[in-house]
Amino acid sequence: MTGTQHTKLAPERKAARKNGVFRLVVALIAIIAEIALIVSIFTRLNGYSTWINLTTRVLAVLLVLFIYNGNINAAFKTPWIILILAVPIFGVIMFLMVGLNSHTFQMTRRYKEIDEKLYPMIDKNDDLIEAVKDKDSGAGAICSYLKHQAHFPTYKDTDIRYFGDTCEALDSMIADLKSAQHFIFMEYFAIDDKKAWHRIEEVLARKVKAGVEVRVFYDDLGSIGFINTAFSKKLNSLGIKCRVFNPFFPGLNRFLNNRDHRKITVIDGRIGYTGGYNLADEYFNIERPYRAWKDCGIRLSGSGVDSMTMTFLENWNATKKHFEKDKVYDKYMTAEPDTNGRGFAVPFADSPMDNLQVGEDVYISMIDKADDYVWFMTPYLIITDELKSALCLAAMRGVDVRIITPGIPDKKLVYSITRSFYHDLCMHGVKIYEWAPGFMHGKLCISDDSLAVCGTINLDYRSLYHHFENGVFFGYCEAVIDAKHDFEKTQSECNDVTLDYKVGRKGIMKLSQMFARLFAELL
């Protein structure tokens, strides 16, 4: 073990709370029953007629050919092909529900209409991108990609502050909330109606009475273990406008697999917060279900906050149709330059509604351009072949590649699959560290003392392909060095497991891991 030795503390159990777990269980049972019914019907039809059976098999083969030749990530193709060929009826139904990652025409059209109005509001010229290219061609190329492919411009008049301590981040955010004069937007994957949230809610309620417009937005599945439907009703009764993203309910809904994993707070269009932490007590070590909790985040002030405001408005408006007064956007895009800003910042978002994997593309670009080092924090490590190849190639050409993952899991199956990737990475020179004190939930990438990405994007299939995510690509400012120092401090508290998984028995993948990893994208 490297770094500091830690006393083993028994994890605290989560206190009993009124949540939506019963609703989740009922919905899952209903969905499973619906799938079972459909499979049963088609199975009986196949047994009833040879022609129906033959048609089903032909369709399965055609679907396999479509998957094999389609624009689908290579890591996704093999498990679907195996599943469809092994159990054609079940495999076809599951692929149409989950594998296509497609959406209803209504949702696709709704997002397109919203984005067509929002993107022009943050459209900037390319002069700053050219200036970044002159300083660092690789960084400029990433800025160019984010602007011309994902529609997110580069800003220079934006001050960036990095937080390696979530309690410090929460205190700073509450202080800024108290200064709000016009509006507050908050979008989070998970909210828990307990101590940390109560501190925030008290400020929000006072601000509503003072005439400030307050909107709170959370993902239903992400929060379902913490709160129930009474939470949104309570907020609305306080004058806080509250919406729930993609409510979880019984029914075969192709959009159900896409969750809002973003974490955004915007205050008056002049200050923005994002990072890995949700608004629940465990993220601030008030509760300790996994011993200690490690996370990180950033605060922006200045021009770049406009992109965060736009990102919030996108999902807020997509959840409601025919809500005309919500289509007024101009009065919220009011960010002003912060002369304290150094370097550059590109707040960006990733969406499963298009064919771009913005988060993965940015990470791979960061890896490819690294000269000295590229370091990651991630709670999950379930990666595509492209991302794995980029990490291995960087290490093989002499770049110091390090990844910090949790020492204690929040999901044991996902943790087992995460560890199944260690051996291949370590064999090619990547160094793996597990954070000994508990669960490490930070999402951070740092490179060459010059560039960093901090936000909500994990190194796993769900974040990279299925979820709505956001982050900030920033460089040549003090926040990058602050992030580096936090990484080094976190690493000093880790177990270095590189050698164990490079040549030791831990590098041998178990049969259960092989099977689970095959279907990792569904986890």
C-alpha cells in the first residue's frame, strides 16, 4: 500500500426516508412483465407456425447484419450479436428497446426545436479559438471540435475556481445563492431532502419571497432512492418551480434508458457551478454509507456561464410541451466578462439525442495530445475499445497515464467489471490507484500542467453514450494546477494496484467478470 494508512470504519447505514423505491420496484416488475408477455406471445407464434419461426430467424439475421455494418461502437456490437443469435426473440426485443439508443420522434423533434433557438444565442466568432491554437495547437483543436461539432464556444473572460472538497464547494454555492437578484437554476441527477438540501432550500425559499425566480430540476431515477413525488409538490408550494426529468413509470419507453446526469447551478447568469457531486448528504460526508466520499467540482464566473444557462434551459424546456412562456430565453443569457479570468474555458454538454459522443471525444483528444502526463479520476471504468486503445497507446509512447478509482464500491457488480479492465491497461503501462478511504466519485482529467476537464462524465458506457452530461474544458489557468495538487493529494491516500493487476493473480479475469463485462453497456 502506498500513501497514508487508514483506520477501517464501519459504513453508516442510510437513515430511513420517504422515497420512491416502492414505485421503482412496481415499475420494474411491470416492465419485466410486459417484456415477458411479448416474448411469450412471439415464442408461441413461432411454435405455432414454421413460417413464422423462419421469418423470425431471418429477421434476427438481418438485424445482426444491420448491427455489424451499422455506425455502432465496436464494443456494443458483439454482445448484441451474441444475444440475438442465442435467443432471437428476446434479443431482438431488447435491442429495439435499449440497443438502438433511439428516441421517439416527438422527443427528437422537441430537442431539435429548442436547440435551434438556443445555440445561436451563444454563437461566438472563432478568434479566441485561433488564439488558443497559436498557444497550444492540441488545445485549440479540442476547442474547434466543441464549437463546430457540439456548438459550444470558447471563452476567455471567465474565472475558474476548482474544489477538491465538496463541503467547501457547498458553502461557496450557498453564499452565492444568497446574493441572487434575478434567477436561480438548479439541475441535478439526485437530490436528497435532508441536511445539505435543507440548507439550500432555506435560501431558495427566502429568495422566492424576495422576487427571485427559482427553478429546480432533477432526474426521477437518480433521485428515486432519496425522495418521492411529494418533494416536487413541496417545492412548488414554496414558489420554487420544480420539474422532474423523464419520470420512471411502467411501460416500454425507449427514452427511459436516457437519464439526466447533469449537475448545474446558475445564479443570475453570472455564476455557475458543476462537478461530480449531487445534492445529497453522502456527497458531503454528512452520511457515510461507503465510509468517506471523495468528489470535485468547479465554480465559473463570467462570460462562460451563458453556455451553462443554455444547457439548463435545453432540458428544462424539453420536459414540457406547449409551454409558451418558457420559450423566452434572452433575459437569462446575461453573462458578463470577469476580468479576473485567466486562460480559457469551454463549458459544454453531451446529449444522447445526437450521434456525437462529446465526452468520449474530448477525453480521447486529451489523451492523444498529452506529452508528459494525463491523469484521470473516475468512479467507474467501463470503457470502449477506442478509449482503452488511446490510454494504452499514450502509456506506450512514454506518457504518464494514471487513473484513480474507488477503494470501496457503491455497486459491487459495476466495481467488479471496472476491475476487469485493469489488467489490459496495466500491461501497457497505465497506472491504477484505488482510493483507500472510501468511494471516489470525482470526474476529472488533467494533462501536462495546462489542460483539464471537470464535470459529470464518468469513464463508463452510460455516461459516454446514454446519459445527458456536462463538463468544462479549461486551460492555462491556476485552476488546472489546483486540480493537479488535489489529484496528487488523493493519490497519496490510494493503494497502488498496478503491479497486482499487471502480473498478479488479480489480473486473471473471472468467468463471472467475462460474462458481466460482455453486457456492461446495459448496467
